[in-house]
Amino acid sequence: QVQLVESGGGLVQAGDSLRLSCAASGRTFSSYAMGWFRQAPGKEREFVAAISWSGGSKFYADSVKGRFTISRDNAKNTVYLQMNSLKPEDTAVYFCAAGQGVTAWSMTKSDGHAYWGQGTQVTVSS
């Protein structure tokens, strides 16, 4: 069982940066692949970034590639999403998700993952 808590969201201007954190409970965090997702008002949840249990494999949505970086610190049971050059279209609630014993590639799906956080709001003004 894993509980996920996101933090770090807020209101920023276009071009600014934010770093989101997802803290996980449990002693087996290092065995979980992790993903970040977002959902804007009136839109479906979409994949943002994924990382393997070791951090050696990462995937990004085309819309964030080159601007966002996913990373993890297994000693701190935390996964991060560094978001640079933010745009108004990045405005959304951001969620992290975890999957045990799965690949990072499998975390690129927008649903079906075992564990989800409650989300953190990111608002980018123009």
C-alpha cells in the first residue's frame, strides 16, 4: 500500500518555474515506477512524465519535452517534477501516480495505475 501526497503547486507567471514534489509512504517506494499527470478544467487527464524505479528510464509528453524534468530520490521516497518555461496551457491540477513492478513506459497511460495522489493546482498566468 502506498499513499502519495503532492505539493509545490501555485500561481506563477508565464516563463516562471515550479518544482512539484510527490511524497510517498511505505518502505517499498524504490520498487515503484512513478508518473505525473495533469487535468485541466473541462479536459481529460493526460500523461506528463514517467520514471522507472531506478530513475534510469524516463518518458515525457511532447507538450512538455525540453521544459519539464522528472526525477526521484528513493532515499526520501519522493518524486519531483521540475517545470521550467511555464505556459498558460500548463495550467491544471497535477497528480502523481505509482505502479509496483511495472515499467516506466506503462506509466505513460493516463489511467489504470494502482495509486494516485490528491493533486496540486498549478496556475500559469499570461
